[in-house]
Amino acid sequence: MKDKRKQWIDAMCKIVTPVLDMLEHGKLKQSLPLTFHEERKVFAPLEAFGRSMLGLAPWLETDSETLDEEERTRQAVYRAKVVRCIEMATNPESPDFMLFDEGGQPLVDAAFLAHALVRAPKALAAALPEETRKHLADALRSTRKIPAYNSNWLFFSAMVEAGLYVIGEPYDIMRVIYPMRVFQQWYKGDGVYGDGAMFHWDYYNSFVIQPMYVDLVRLFENEHEEIRQMKSVILKRAARYASELERMIGPEGSYPIIGRSICYRFGAFQMLSQAALEHMLELHISPASVRCGLSAVITRVMSSPDLFDENGWLRPGVFGYQPELAEEYINIGSLYLCSAVFLPLGLAPQDAFWSAPDEEWSAKKVWAGGHIVIDHAQD
């Protein structure tokens, strides 16, 4: 299992390191490829950084005492690196100071960066030097002028407030409660919310809605009684949706290519990864089977020779370079949402997710003539 964990860490670091290395030295804007959907280039640096941090954060938060010497040393390097990156991204005097307050897109990626703070309160939020914390707080607050669409974007406004909360800044609880109330009305059943009043057959329940819903309710349950009362039903629905994602992993590590933003690749499995991280898988789904299923997806996607360009930057597509699959709002920075699959690295190597013997996932069992629990819809 040690080799499998190292495979995940290697894959994650191969993806995010070009972003972090360039940003740490104030060279991200000049290095990040900006010719793909060039009209979106002003947003690309924050997209690349916020989305890289989204998946990296739990590993940074892992108790270093549970790691072997090699991983502990590697983790320490990245912990120091990302603190310097936050300073470069938020300091107005930095050559890589990022756009937080113009257009709509910065609200999205400030929220992903804030979600990283929520996922790593010790390794990130508490580790920031005072000046960096002030710069970050100013940057997050500046996004408040951007109105959220009546959709999953409501959670972006809420998560920015969560980021302010975890770094000890004043926050607006109504920006947190409002999307929680609205999405209760948009629930469609069987673990799935509408993205607005209508159902959308895509992975946005995993890209945004359910992971943010779960972490917001966990973070703020003791701050407001209404939120506390929502918790059990929100977690139950998220666990059900994670089970649906597990059944979408094909025997060979492929998955359905449906809906918007499919170029976020295995970021589509964020809620399954988060359910494993937070020990909220349904009882018939074992952590080991999720590890093996997600490993198959990671191996399949990473095996394409066209996944990266000659300088190590991600290219648009699902399996390799398929730019026709990228919507007009997607640039190279957008693609780094794929990092969300790596959340279980926040579990110690001794956790059952990493230590239990290999076990086939649902689709692999069935298509090999094996047996699984029958699936039933839930309210």
C-alpha cells in the first residue's frame, strides 16, 4: 500500500508543481500558457492556483508524525512553498498579484482557495505570517462585490466567508446560510441537487455543490442552530451521491463523459474522495474498494502521453489532448480542478483507506461475475 500512496503523491505533485514553482518565484503569469481561450487569460493564474490548492490541502494537513521520513520531508517542502505562494498571489506589490475583484470568475477561484484553508486550518490558515494573512483577507473580501449567479455559485460566496472565518476575520453568516437554504429547495432526490431549479446531468454535484455543502455545514454547525439542524440530512445525501460516483468507475478505470466541464478530468470524483477522507462512505462501500477504483481512474488518465505539454502544464481534454471538449469559459488554469481527486492523501497511511488489502470496486466486481449490494434510490 505504501507504493500506491506514493503513486498518488507523485501524480498530484506532477500536476500542481509547475503552478506552485512558478508562483513561488513570481513567474506564474509569464509562464502559464495563456493562448488557449486567450480572452480568459486574466483569470487563469488564480484558477490554476486556487484549484491546485483545493486538492493539495488535505495532504498538507496530514499529521507529519504518521508519515515515513521520505513523505514527511516532501510534505514539509510543500507546506513552506504554498505559504510563499499565497503571499505572491495576494500581495499587491507582487509580480504575480492575482485578480480577485473584477469580472465574475475570481469569485469562483477565491472560493476554491478558501476551501483549501478550510481543509488545512493548521498547515495553511494558522501557518500564515501576519502580513500574508492580511493580504489574503483583503483579497477574499474584495470578491464580495461580485454577485453570485442563482446556481452553484451561491456556494462560492459562502466559501469565501468560510475562508475569512478560518483565518480569524469577520465574516457574514447570511452569505453562508442563504445557499444552504436555497439548495434544500433544489434537492431532486437520490443524493442529487439541481444546479438551480433544474436538474443538470453533469458532475457539478461533485465539482462544487456537495463538497462545499458538507464542509460548510461541518465548519459552521456550532455557529448557528439552523445549520446544525441541516447537518444529518446533508451528510446522508452526500454519502448517497458518493456511492453513485463509485458505481460510475468502469472496470478499466474509465467513467461516463457527461455534462459540462468534463475537462476537469478526475476532479469529477471529488465527493467520493471527500467521503473517503471524512469517513462518511455508506456501509456497503469499503475504503479499500474506493482506493482501488480511484487508483484505476488516476492511472488511466495519467497514462495518456498528451496529458501535459512539453513544459509540464496540463492540456485540455479527458484522456490526453482533446481541446474540443473545453467550453468557452475554460482556460489552462481551469483544468487544475482535477487535483480534487487526491483528497484521501489527508488520511494517515495507517488508515484503512491506505492499509486495507486491495478490493475490487463495484463495476469491476460485477463485470467479473462477482457480487455486490443491489442499488436502491433514496429520498
